[in-house]
Amino acid sequence: MQRFTGQTLRQRPHIAVLFYDAIGDFVVVTPLLRGLRETYPGCTVDYFGGERTRQLEEASPLIDARYSIFGPPEALAGLPEFLEKRRAAAGPYDLVVNCDDHPVLAVVASALQPQYVVGRCYDAELRALLPQASGGVEALHGENWASPSLLGRYGDVLGSQFIGEILCRLAHVETDFARTEVPDAPPPFATPPILIGTGGRRSAKLWPTEHWRALLAHCRERGLAVGLLGATPARQRGQYHSADAEEYLLANVPLVDLRGKLTLPEVCGALRRARACVTVDSGIMHLAGAAGVPTLALFGASAWRLWAPPVPHLRVVLGSEQCSLCEENGFRNEACLRERHVCMESIAPATVAALLDEVLITR
């Protein structure tokens, strides 16, 4: 195994891409998946993700075969058989691009035995990580990609700080870095023109319930139906911290509950048909960005420079009061680190309502 720094691959190479199975992770890696196909016509692309994004992985035309590393208890036991079949179909792996720091994916990257590798990977003896190449874009491997100073220091190799571009640059791929894409399907029933996403994997990302209530009252006054996107209520409670707030909103304001009623491609289809989306930093935000719907992305306790796609239809909305504690903590904290959640509380409902009205004028 060697570090990939842009070497020539054989014709129709066999390539693997590895990433954690968060919805946002899958969406931001789609420029890389597309860019690999543009760079290496006729290549075979295998994707190693997990059950949470399986519906998107299986439906994506950018992927030839996929395997769930995350989710199934037997995933590692079944991996050798899958790899044997894939090597028989497309030859040995020429290039593996590991997009995540998860230790299991570093082991999987080594198990694929590629000629070249990008990202974390153990050496052939599994005793140590394969050393990274140095210099130029390769130096990004050791950087904090969320750092506010990153673009200033790497302006010679980066045009933006969006993670979709960073992953492409590390794999020496040129494409439309900002354009994410997800498979969509028509929802099985009519969905409202305004769609919202209130939940996030860190409670520090959440917008106050009363703020949501005020925005929904504004929509009601204008005769706009609103649909609530998300996982099933049980998953929203266990993983996205928003079930109590959502139950309160559903009980007190007109709101169509779409949680758990659509497949992920159907969620994308509903977003594509909507007039606007308002959401915190979450998988819904990434799906909305890919679907092309005008989106107001409410950011506070997360790295908007890294995760918000730089596309004109997605507007990052920040609070009037900013706090640096989450950034200083590497965004590892689940909850807010202050007594008052100023970054999200200071995103005023009136501000969001005005921006929504502005969007709807042209939609």
C-alpha cells in the first residue's frame, strides 16, 4: 500500500470510498463519488457505509456496490466474502479513499489491500497507521478542517472550506465541489410547501421550541402548511434530542407529522417539490441542499464553514450573539457548554420569518 498523491491508475480502476453512515456524511461525499467517475471513466466504485444511509447508497447511480460496515453485528465477519466477490468482479482495489477518522474504517481500509490509499489506514501488519504524505494538499490530513483560519492558510489549494471540496482535493479529483446530489423518489402522498427539520445529533444544535412555535404561527397567518421531517418519534427521542419539542409543537400548532413516514429518497422528493425548508444543521439540511430547495440553515454550535454547502439556494442563518466554546472544544460536546444557549437563542424568529417571506416571493 502506498499513499495516493495523484499517481496514474490503470484503466477502469476499482475504487472504494469509506465513510460513516450519517446522512450528512453521505451527502457531502457525493461530489467525490461523481468526481471519481469523471476522472476515471469506466471505473468501478464500491461504497462502505452503513444501515442508516443504506437507502441512499442503494439508490445512488454513483455507486456500483455497497456494504454496511456500521449497523449489522456480523459486518466484519462477512466482509472477506464480500471483498472476494468484488475482486472477482472488478479486480483488486486500485484506490481506497477513507473519508472518516473512525478507527474501524482504518482497519477496513487496510483489509481492502489497495495499491493506493487516501485517509486513515493501518499498515499491512496492523501495528500502526500508514504515515501520511506531506506537503501541499496532503498537509490537510493533519489539520483541523473546521478552523476559521484554514482557508487563509490553504488558499493556494482550496477554493472553499466545504468538506465536499476538501475530500475531493485529498483524492486529487476535480469536479463541481459544491454540488451534492442524492437520489429522490416521489412521496406517496402530497406534502406541505414548507418543510422543517428540528432535530440534531447534538442537542447544542437545537433551536428553542418557542422560536419554532413563533415561526409556525407566522406560517399559519400566511396560510402556509408546514410539514415536520425526521426519523420516527422513537428515534427522534433517542438520537436527535427533539421528540419532546416536536410533540409539544404538534399538540399546539398546525403541523403535518411526516416523521418516519417517508423513505430517504422520498424525503428528497418532498424537498424537491417544496417551496422552502427551514432546518437546523442536520441530515435534513444536507438533503435540502442537494434537492435544490431554498433552505434556511440555522447554525450555532456547529462548524458551518465546513458543513454548509456553498450554494446560492442555501442560506446560513447565524445568531446575533456568538460563542466560541463549542469550537474550542472541537464540537465534541453533546450539549451547550454555557448556562444560556446564546448562539441558537439569538437567532430571532422574526429574522427567520422575514427571510422565509423573502424566499417565498421568488418561489
